[in-house]
Amino acid sequence: MWSGDCTTTVDELERAVRESGIDVLCVTDHHAVAGAEEVADRLGCRVVVGEEGRSHAGELIGLFLTERIPQGLPADETARRIRDQGAVVYVPHPFDPMRHCLDETVLLDLVDRGLVD
């Protein structure tokens, strides 16, 4: 609900976790960590706080975040800010032309520089 493009309620998420037996869930709302923080004690599983954010070159996900990452930064700065929190840099839907994936040359550069986990 915190992304603005999702219709799943916390009650629905809680039920899905319980019924599926998931023991770890990464919550990666767009531009927000508040949802993950809010549901962490409610879901009955371990919740990894994450955020899917948009850099100048496309989207990156930070996992195990302690605070939000500002939007619209260069991709390398976004990755560094994620890493500065001791978090993991994850690339969602790479090479998918229907989404805001990272530009291929930027993605390959981040990989070459060791900024993607």
C-alpha cells in the first residue's frame, strides 16, 4: 500500500504469509521503507526492509535498509548509499523493456565496479 501502485492490504499480506508458510519476506515498496517497518512485527515471519528506488538510469532495490534512499540520484550514488547502510544492492527486472530497468550500459558498469550484489 505504501508504493502507491499496489492494492494488497496488510490483512491480505498477513493471510498470504500465514497460508504459504513463508518464513522470510522482503518488502520493497517504491520509494518507501515505512511499510516494511510497519508490518515487521505483524506478519509472523522475518521481514527484510527494502526499497525499490529510481535512479537517473533506472531502478535499484536496497535490501536490509535502515533508512530511505533519496530518489533520482545517479545509479552509482544510489548503490553506494545502499551499501553505506550495510545493505544489499539488488537489480530488479534487468533487461525488461516494459519496466524502468537500469540502462544496460549502466548496469554492466555497476557490475564491473562491484556495486551490485
